[in-house]
Amino acid sequence: MDRAKTIFGNEMPERTYHKAIRNKRRFQKRYGDDSGVRYRLSTEQAPAIGKRLSVNNIVIGDQNPVKFNDKSVIIGNIRMGYGHYRISMAMASAAHAMGYDPFWFDLCSFEQTAAGKIIAGQNDLYSLGSRLSQQDPIFDRLIWEPLSAEGFRQLTYNCGDQKMTELMTPVFRQLPKSIPFVACHVWPAQAAVHAGLTHVVNAVPDNWPLALHLSEGAIHTVQTPSAYFGYRTLRGMAKKRILHPMPGASIAYTGHYVDHELVSNIVQDCRKRRERVQFGEARRWLMSVGGAGAQKEIFIAVIRRLLPEIRAGRAVLFFNLGDHRNMWEAIEKEMPEMRKLVTEHFNSFRETERFCEAAYDGEVKGIHVFCDNDIFSAVYTTNLLMRASDVLITKPSELSFYPIPKLMIHRVGGHEAWGAVRAAEIGDSTYECVTIEETTAMLRLIQKDPVIVNRMCDAICNAHEAGIYHGAYRAVKLAVKGKI
């Protein structure tokens, strides 16, 4: 079946289909054609999350041949920003908590394959666009916002991706066809379906329906009711034309994808936040840099606004740079006056773990900055810090869906806007603060008014009782058993 020619019963225009074929040939010419190669797969313990979540990392090689059993679940992913890795960690965490053995299957890590080379090239373009959108308002308004909100939304875009991901199937050949496969980006989902896997779940990240995220042949999971209706009807994916809808069996509303370690401790963590408010302790702010390393100006403004509060012992800042050490160097040059308040936690995940464990019940002061060259550590550090924090400062990315009070800063791409809408409506977040002035004003309000953190904690506990944060468990169950 040619999944690029007809998508959920909607036939692609001949011009679009032939363009997709030409693009596929260009990818073959640029990145090579390994369709005749049968890669051998081995396993090794995944860094950082390997021991915590019992995750085995699948690699190319024959030193420790991969062995699957009836408890195995594959988590298919790529690095495209941090969001897809974050979803993958949530799925692995849920699978482990449910008694399954999660295997990390990252197409980016297979650098010698056509799949790895294609994705690396696309990720570079995406990261560049994200950074430019924050540096150049004209580029953001005329190119990046329309592309990410409407360009990626069109069904014709999916046609091209389907042809491209046909080139990614060689590394799937050693996988059992019936193994549960939870894809945390659409390209692993599409490639798995092309390779003949039969139990594929495509975990859709965005609350804004985009044809980019469609993988016909997989079961699509979505995090919100509005996303369910938007994807079910393929809303706006051919501009004003009404399309054939997605079959009901191809989509399921699961709730937010959140790690078991966070979900299982929601009540306790919110109680700790309320106690810190009650006893007048320093407000603990967590700021997290995205995978593209954008939004430096917003981070600088936030730190400047918090500095007097930090010096006075009324605020603490945890700042996770991810793997963007260069951003911290640039910020330090801008604000040398904060240097005496800073403690660095660089490239030692075990030391970061110890700090977070001590901070949960203990006293902390000043600014604590975290950075790690390892991508697993870089992403998971935010998870560890969340439990010891009062408010997360984040753009409306995948972190929009996490159970912690949030101050939402300006998005990077139009598709993120509805993540902020969802969080604000649940009540565990502010609305999206579009300007730096609006962001710092909201920061001041939350810092001064103790009621706000308490209200957000109440909303988080209410959502938890309703099962809103249980999406990762349900997605894994769907892959394993075919039903929720």
C-alpha cells in the first residue's frame, strides 16, 4: 500500500505525489540508499535513565545481541528539540511502572544509516528556524509562524513525509513484527508501519492538529479532547475543504503523557509547595531551555527581575540549560553581577540527583545552574528538579502538559500556542505571556501573591483525580493490548 498516495481515504493531487517522489530521490542521492542492508541490533543500558527506568538502549552492532520477550516494549523516538525525548521518557517510565521492559529506539542515534543522516539534517534546519524566530520578529511573523502553524498542518505535507520515511525502514528489519511499538515522533511511527510492524502507537505531541503528525496504519493517541476532534476530522488540513475523517479505531484520547515518578507523587509534591507558601519560604523557580537553545533574551529578563528577590532570600532559581553550555556563557557576560549567587552543576548527573534529593526536603538558596553534554541527562534533569520546584517557567511545548504550576512564556512556533491554551484552561498554568514585559509582570505577581501557587496546586490535584495526567500509561496499554 502506498501511504503517500491516499491518506485516510483522501487522494493526494498528482502534482503533490510526484513532488514527494522527487524529494525522496533527492534524499537518496544526498544521504545514500541502504535499503539492501540488514543491520544487526544490540543493547546497552541507556545513560541517566537506564538504572532509574530500566531502559535498554538499542544500538547497531553485534556485541550484545538484542533479545525481546513478551514484556518488551519499544519506544521509538528522535531528537527534534527536547519534546519528543521527553515524551519518550514518560512512555518508558510508564512502561517500567506497569511491569514492562522498555527499549529505547532512537533513529537519530543510528548515524551510519540513511535514517540517521536524514533526521540530523532536518533537525539542524528545525533548530535554526526556532532560533531565528526568536531573533528576528519579521522572520517569525512571515515565515516561521505560518510554516509551523499552517504549513505543517496541510495533508500535502504528510504526503512528502510518508515518502521520505520509506527510506528509514532498514533498521527496523530485525524487530519482531508484532512487538508493541510506541512512537514519540511521527517519523518512527511511519517507518515502523512501512516496515510491517502491526502494533504501532503514534503518540501525537501537539494540541494543534497538524497533518505532519499523521501516520496511517498506527493508532494515534492525543493528549486533549480538542485534539481528538481536530485530528479525527483532519480539521483544516486541506484549508477550507472538508476531508474524509480518520476512522475511530485509528485514534484515542489518552490524557497527558507524564512520567510515573511525577504522576505518582503529585499529591505529595503539591503539599510541599503549599507548605512552602504557608511558612513563607523562598519561592522556587525552575527555568528550562528548549532543545533549540532559543529565548536567551527572555531568560536574561527573568533573571534580572528575580535577582533582588534571590539576594533577599525570597526566591531561588533552578536553571536547566539542557546541553546548551554556550547559552550560559552568553548570559554570564550580560550579568556578571549575579556570579556570587551562582552554583554550577555541570556534567555530573549523579551529583544532580543528590542535589535534587536534598533540595526536596531541605533549604536551598541562590541560583543553581545545570548543564550536561549527555542528552538523556540534559532532558531528565528538568524532571528531577520539578519535584523540588514551585513554578516552572517554560514555553508552551511538551512541558505545557506537566503537573507543576507554570508561567508560560512566548512560544517558538505557532503550533505551540494551543499547549498554553490547554494548560491555562486546566488551571495549572498562566496564559501565554507574549512579551518580555508581560512575562516579568506575571513573574512579579506570582512571586508576591501566595494564592496563585496554591490555586494552581488545587487545579493539578483536581486534574489528577480526573486522570488527565495518565496518558503515558494508557498509550503503553494501547500498544500492548490494543485497547485502553
